[in-house]
Amino acid sequence: MKYMIVTQTFPPRTGGMQNVMDSISKRLSVSNETHIFPDHYLSKEYGNTNLNIHIHNNFSPKLFRPFIKKQLVEFICDSSDVIICDSWKSVNAVPKSAKKIFVLAHGQEFLSINKKLNKIKNSLNRATCIICNSSYTADLVNKLKINNKRITIVPPTYALEKSSMKKKVNKNSSEVVNLLTICRLEKRKGIVPVLECLSNLKKNNLLKPFHWNICGYGNQFEEIKDYIKKLDLLDQVKLIGKINENIKQKFLENSDVFVMPSYKVKDTIEGFGISYIEAAAYKIPSIAGIDGGVKDAVIDSKTGWCVNPLNQEQLAKVLKQSINNNTKRFKYGQQAEKKFLEDFLGEKVFRKFMNAISI
């Protein structure tokens, strides 16, 4: 038996799904021959350190790519092989002879589906099992009424390992509280409402000293930059831009609260929120939103705070509590790490994934 990874998302491109597919591929290849069929060029060097990984690049134009990829898969795939698709779209490149098809579902791809409903249902009806990243996504899939398909939930934290870092406990109430955001900077991440709320709380002297590092890039970068200046937060908020993994680790090691109260904007939403779990691995509680699958990642009043960022009164209450209350912040951080080790550790979620694809 071999594993066939049929995907449109894969390194060296960056993003949450790219990391998920990368981690699944590498973990599968430990025990079985694994073949990767990407949508873009993937250097053969990717598999050089692992003889069980085989890369099948597809240089055809976008219009013909699924057809060519389907031929490549059909040439290599046997009836006993397991095919794993990163989304319903990749099922288009799976030959009809395939019997074991497992499709990942993320949430956002099911929000605006009127014109694509039949295509989505046809693809998912071919799946042996649909693996959802959260209970929210599972509910969206169930509403599609896919015929007699097994649906299971596996959080997408395959790449996360236990942190060996011993986090310093900030017990001195006079010390600065360090806030951290690492994400693509776009409206639904809730950054601007937090800036507005922090500005009001600061003017009224309702917060302890704080510093907020905002890491990442996106279409809201310049807008956020302007807001920081306009709201007189230049001394408290620093817009970092893109960071690498080493710098990311340093920020996580030295932060007290992770801030990303995401919310639904048109047809975009947080299907889960791996960033919250990355923070939890470092004993950092999160301020999350209430839309989408974030409630699977952050348990309100236990591992962090879930709040509607568009409600400034509620948001102010959460920010005051997270910044001013050292005891509660420390308690939530401890519980966040415990939840991470119990439910989101990479090796544990991969075992769930293996149970899902074992037939």
C-alpha cells in the first residue's frame, strides 16, 4: 500500500494548509511509500532526505493541470493505495478507479457555494471519509447532506511539538505585559478593533503597561500602520512585518497573551486557528473571536477569552482582564498548555488521522 498526496497547497509556498500537508506527508512517509502530486514545482531536494517520498511535478497550464495530474496518479496508483486530498477541489485530479479517497475540509470553502454546490457534492460523494478541522467545519459539511459519508474531526496541528522552553512567570505587577499577534494581516483577524479599544483604555488609564508585537503581512498592513500612529500607540505597538521561524519562537518565548479575535467578514472565516495552539504550547492564553472553528482551539474562560471584537464594551472587559490580571492570565496559560498536550500535540492528532484513514 502507498499513500498518494493530491494537493493544491504545499511548500515552498507558505501558509497553514501548506504546513498541514507538509507534516502529513512526512509523517506518512515514515512507514509507507508516499507520493506527492503538487500543483506547482516542488524541488526533488524536498524528498532527498527521505527515500520514501516521491515527487511528481506537473508543468502543464492551469487549465489542463487536473487532467494531467489525474493521469500521473492513475499511472502510479493501485487499488489498495490511499489517496489524500487537501480539499474537495483536488478530487478532480483523482482517477475514477481510486477506491480509498480521504478529503480534508477546512470550513471557509463551504461558505459561498451556490454556484459550486453540485461540484462540491460530487467531489465529496466520492470520498471514503471527510476529515474536518473543527466541529464548525463538520457542521457545514453535514448541512451539505453528503450521501452516507463518514465524517470525522481531526484538528490540523500535525506539525506542533512540545516546547522545551521554560517560560518565565511574570509575577511583578509593575512589569510590562507582552501581547503578540502572528497572522496574515487582513480585516477578519480583528486587529483594528483591538487597536481602537486599547487606545481608549490607555487614555483613561485603565491598563497596566503593555507592549504589542504584530507580526505578519497582508492587505491590511498599511491600514494597521496608520491606525497605530493615529491612535497614539507608537510607544506601545510595534508592527514587525514578516518573520521567520527562529524569530517567531523568540516572540512566543517572551509573550504573555496571544491576540487574534477573528470574526467573519463576507465569505472569509477562521476554520480553526492553528496560531492559538502554537501559543498554547508556550503557556500563552489567547484572545480569540466567536465565529468559525476558533472555539475548538480556544476554550472561553479556560484557555483564553472568546469575544466579539466588534463589541467594544466586551472587548474592553477582556483586554483589561488579560492585561491587568496576572493570576488569571497565568492560570489560563497553564490550562492552554495542558489542553495542547492532551488534544493538539502533533503525534496525537496524527494518530487520530491514521485511525480515520484506516479501513
